[in-house]
Amino acid sequence: MKLLEHQSKKLLSQFGLAFTPAIVVQTAEAAVQAAKQLQASSFIPHPSSFVLKAQVPFGGRGKAGAVRFADTPGDACRVAGELLAMELRGVKVTSVSVEPKIAFTRELYAGVAWDTTAKLPVALLSVAGGVEVEASKQVARRNFDPWDGLSAFEGRELAAQAGLSGKTLVGIGGALEKLARAFLACDAVLMEINPLVETADGALIGLDAHVEIEDDAAYRQKQRLATLGEIAPTATGRKPTPLELEAQRIDAMDHRGVAGRVVEFDGDLALLIGGGGASLTVFDAIRRHGGKPANYCEVGGNPTEEKVAALTALLLSKPGIKKVAVIMNVVNNTRADVMARGVLLGCEKAGRKPAETISVFRIPGSWEQEARALLAKAGVEALGREMSLDEAARRAVAGVCDRHPSNEIGAHRAPLQQKH
């Protein structure tokens, strides 16, 4: 899940990191009072200008014109109104952060992420902070043990590697230690302060922050996240629909496996898909063959029969759903028979006959023969690994249209030799 900028700052402030004060408003009129309040603040004596930033769960705001400046409280009112009228990447701007504009001598970038190659967290530091940091080659990096964290001394070594020295080196060492501690404590996948600026008196202050937290760890972070307000999920960048919220509840009802990461779409074919990237492959294939997915989801890690049944019944409860397609890659950590029992039970809970509801069932691998036997009793054919993901997706679409695949022109043009 992605936090908004002001939420990221609030969270990281709890770990001792300093940021410019920010007042979040939802109306242009409120921006006037926010600007006046900042003028009276002792943090920066009498700021002569302000920065107003649209609060959306993604970057690139500066280039999109969603970060603006205002010289007076009156200007802040006008600028806030313009920002609140914007829509970025399909997301309506509903809140704006009003902050004082401060002078600084240097911009830096500090971040912590997961190094998937080393399978360890990695601290990142660049002396080229700002919007073009992604293109900079001046990035120092250091992996660290997630059990021990990153010490201030190791942070200072990273600062020296980046070419920093003196008071700045010491300050950066402390800031990186705090950022790494926050990263581990919050179950984060990414934490960035960009830019992290140095003022004339040597203070290090974050002007912007970006935090992403692992969705599966949300239950451990409930108390911490509750103080931040409503959080948009990573997948959509918008408020979750009632169906998505119920799917999240289903997934949280048992820690075993994943069966509830759902993004809702307008369509008539429900999907239970997954398997090492296969979910995206199947989703795209269904659309390519003319299908209309009602949802995207990920299923895997051997979820319980109860979770699969509840999710199946939920997806089939959506008005306009004609059928459900169950398609996964060759599985070794998910039992095909458990998936089969869950889907059959879910159909029963939804008051639907499996033979008329399951468009395709393709889960080859662990306990595959047991799954075939269960489905055969319900009048459903189970497809194996001899059927490519693309062909399974095509058959799922044909099933929704009540066309038998073998009767379609070009039905066997899909690359059946392609095994996934």
C-alpha cells in the first residue's frame, strides 16, 4: 500500500526524522487559513512564500504541474483551487498540502528498499536529489542485515562513499539509521526522502517522502496506520470498492495463502488466477481474446478451502457475472484439490451450478489428479499443463459466450506447445 506524502511524513516523523510542517486542506478557503497559520509558526519565522502539493499516491507531480508556489495566503487560495480541480492519472485530487518554502544549500536523496538479488534491504544515498535522481549515476548503496538494521556508523560510511564529509556526513549517518529502522519496523518495501535538503545552518530537512508498505503485513501495522487516515491500496491508487474491501477481509481471515487481492473491473467473467506472474499473463490474454474480466486477482501460497470458497462466492455475487475462470501456472506450493473444493463450495454458496458456472479450470501440478476427480463429479473438465495459458484464456472467453471452443474458426491456432 502506498501512503500519501503527508502520511509518509507523519509516519517517518515518529522515528525522529525532520520534515517541513504541512497542513492538509480539502478546500481553497482552508488553504488561506493554513498559510496564515504557517506564517505564525516558529518553525520558520515569517515564511514569505508557500509550496502547495496535490496529495496523490504516485510520483511525477512536479512535471504534471501538481506542485505549485504561492507568495501570499491569497495566492494560496487560488492555487489550491486550481490543484483541487485537477485529475492526475485518473485520480481526482481531493486534498492539498500547504507548506512553507524554505531556503537550502544542497539537495540529497535518501532511501531504503529491498534488494531482490541480494535478498536483503539496501540503503541508498545520492548527492543528486530532486526529480531527476532516477537518472543519476551518483547513487551509493549498502546492504544490511534485517535483524541488525543499519547503524549510524554504517550510514556515515555510506555518506563518505557518496562524497560527503564533516557535519553533513554525521547528520546523514543518523538519518539513514532512522530511515532503516523505520523501514524494518513498518514492514516497508520502499521508503524515500527526496529531496532531503541541507540548510545554511547544517540542518537536514525532508521536503517530500514516499512510503510503501507490504500489503500482507498490514495486519501487523494496524495501530500505526490507524493514525494516518484513509490509505489508498497500492494496486489502484483510489478508494477500494465494497467488493475489494470484502476480498481483503476474506484474505485476512486466515494467514495461510493468498486469496483476496482483488481489483474490480466492469466485466462479466470472474477470475481466480495466479502462479509466478501467470496472473498478469492470463488477464492480458483474456482481454486479447475479447473477454471482459470482472476483476484481477492473485491466488497462491496454498490458501485454505474456506478462503477460496468465500472469494469465489464473493466474485460470483457481483451482478452481471456469467462465469468464473480458474487458471494458474503449474503449481507446487498450492494444492489443486484444495482449490477445486473451494471453487466448488463457492459456487454452491452463490447458488450456482459448477458445470454451468466454471468456464475453465486449469491448475496443473500438486494433487492434480485428485482435483480432476472432484471436478469430474461436478461435471467440470479440468485442464492440464498440455493446455497453454493462452489457450485456456481463449476457452474461458468462449465459455462466457456459450461457444464450444472446438467449433470456433482458428480455435487451435494458439501455441499449444507453449508450456508455462
